[in-house]
Amino acid sequence: MSSSPLPEPVTHRRSRHKTGSLNALQKCSQYVSRVFRLGHMDFEFAVWQMIYLFISPKKVYRNFQYRKQTKNQFARDDPAFLVLLFLWFVVSATGLSLALRLHFLGFIKFLFWVAFVDCVVVGVIVASLFWLITNRFMRVSATEDVEWGYTFDVHLNAFFPPLLILHVFQLFFYNVFISQDYFIARLFGNTLWMISVAYYSYITFLGYSCLSILRHTQTILYPLIPLFFFYLVTLISGINICRVIMDFYHYRVY
């Protein structure tokens, strides 16, 4: 296996079971229980994963393969990444609330929508679809299957870069530039959305292409073709995607 510049995950002793011997319910219970034990989380490793999701996502998935070899599961057993992701939701929701001039209750409602609906609820749906599709149509091995927890991890990995691009980076330009009626403003804002969707698709593709038990994973990238044509249509027809989404966000919290 190729060496990775990411730090090795911190391993913790298990008193009664190895991770690989636990069933799905036990793994989920163990994962949730660790959310309330900060000392058991490897935040350094989670930060490195977030950085490399931007600069070299392939290296992140090499460490998922390492976890499979050492703990007999691809899915994360450490909630540190999820905890840090929630902190980024707080930061981004604060910035967007200022951009949209939301009151405190609006901020709380917006944080709930983005963190629990857009990320978690939609993520559960997306992860379940990929779990079903990959295990039913892409699997080449009858003895191994794709873990649902891993499909949700892939979604979280793919969600993080668009979150920073659209909910953090975009804020510096929205009111002063992107929200304007100029073509160049629409081009810049819509391009940010296209880049974010492409990034989500690419990181999702990497998450499944690294699994040797799957085939034809390149089909995950096929939706990018109609999405690119949709992007061109929005530019030609004068649709400012950023302004439409911001109006939708504003509508949801009022």
C-alpha cells in the first residue's frame, strides 16, 4: 500500500470485542457513545482528512482502506470528523445569517435546516440509495458488501468541500458582487455551484472506485454531463443560482 502523508489514526483498546466482530447496531451504538467522549476522538486526524479532501482526496480514501485492514470495516468508528463538520456548520450558518440579515431565531432555524436536513437527512437518503445500488448492481464479490456506514461517510466527505465553497467562500462576494445583475456576477456565482457539484460527484466517485469489490463506478460521474448543460442554460437564460438559493434559504427560516 502506498504511504500516506496523513497521520495514522489513533487506535483505542477494546476490552471485550474487536471492531470487526461487532454487528451494525453495536457499531452504531459505539459510534454515538463516543460523540460524548472528546478524549476518545482523534481530532488531529479528522483535521488532516478535511485538508486533504481539498488538496488530494485520493489520499483520504487510502486511510479508509487502512481501517479495513486493521479494524475490518471501511466506515469511520471515530465521530471526530462529524463533530468538526458540525462546528463548520455553526461558522457557515453565522456568516450566512449575517449575509441574509437573519435574527437569532432565524440563525437557529437555518443551522437546523443546513446541518440536520440538508446534510444528515438528505445524506441518509443519498447513502441509502448508493448502498442499495452498489450492493445490487455494482458488486463483484458475493462474500463482501458495501457497509451503509461507509456510504454515509462518503457523503460527509463529499459534502465538506461544497460547504466551505458555497457557505463560507461565497459569502465574501455575495452582497458586493454575486447578487448583482451583471453577467460576470452570474458567471462567477453559477461557476461556484458547478464546481461544488462536480467536487461532490468526484469525491463520491473516489469513495466507491477505491473499493475492489465494485465495478463500473465511473457511472457515478455520468450525471455531470446533463448538469453541465443545465449550468450553460442558467447562464444564457439569466438565472442566478446563488441568488435563487439565497432567496430559498431566506424563505425557509421565515
